[in-house]
Amino acid sequence: MTQPIRIHSFPLSGHAHRVELFASLTGIAHEVINVDLAGGEHKQAAFLALNPAGQVPVIEDGSTVISDSNAILVYLARRYAPSWLPTDPVLEAEVQKFLTLAAGEIAFGPAAARLINVFNAPLDAEFCATVAGRVLGKIDAHMEGRSFLVGDAPTIADVAVYSYVAHAPEGGISLDPYPNVRALLASIENLQGFKPMPATKAGLAA
């Protein structure tokens, strides 16, 4: 890597935080370019040339441009931090399962509940809370006797799950009933290079 990776981000985006967190945990040289979402910068031609979907995060690694937080995690792990994405077929499949969970039930549960409280998103709060309870219960059961989601060491699965689960209380979702989830969050937060996502005073965090 001849120059730092450029991460186009937004401070309150859990998707973008995944990428910043991973770069920090792994020591990948990077610079963060905050995109003015409120001002519509993500809908301007310069940004749309990087990601036609108009969403953060996006990374530039030399001439390589990649969008989608989970795709970025896979790319960065394969290229710069291979221990974070196992090559064993069973373990790799387990990691993929949690990437899917992050893009599915976590996105539609705790992440969406947070969108309602932090950004006034017009979503169904009851539905989001139901999905959040279901997915947090799954993770809590899975984490019994474990320190990390897959195997004995941290992987990109932990990074993909962390941001929106850690900030679930901002969406009114309590983590009190899920001791194993809270232990997982603590394990991630205790890793060298951990970088928190800025908190908001919303929901249970108000």
C-alpha cells in the first residue's frame, strides 16, 4: 500500500463505522473523508462517480473503488489482514452467515430502530423492536461460552455486527436481557485499536 486508503464516511453511520473500526483494529493506514449527507454531498456528481447508489461508506485504495460496508470488510481483510477472514471453509461460511445477519435482521432491527430515534425515519417502531429482539436473542444464544462470533479470534463478523448492536439503546432497544451480547461487545471494545462510534442522546441513551 503506497498511500493511505481513503474512507468516505459519515460519523453517525454504523455502516461507515464498520470500515473505520476495521481499519483502526488492523492498523491499515487510512484517512477519513466525512461526507456532508445533510447538505446532499452524497447526491452530487463527484460522489456518485464513486458510488452511483449515493451511500457511504466508499473506499478508494489507489485506483480501486469499493462500496458496501460488508464488501469493503471482505476486501480489506483479504488484502491487508487475512487472519480476520478464515480460509477454512466451515469458518468462512460462519463468517458469511454473520455478514448476512448484519445486512438483514440487524439492519431491519436495531439499526432501523435507531434510525427512527436519531434521524426521525418513518419506519414501524414495533416491527423494528420485534426484529431486534429476535436477532439479539439469536446472537446471545450463539455466544454462550464464546468470546467472539466465529472461532477463537476476532473476525470481520464481529466488526460487521458490532456498531448497530452496540448502539441499539439509541433506538430504544435495551441490551440488559442479553448478557452474552454485552460480553461480545466488551471483547471487541477491549481489542487494541478499537475506535468507538460517536453516541447520540436518543432512545435509552437520552
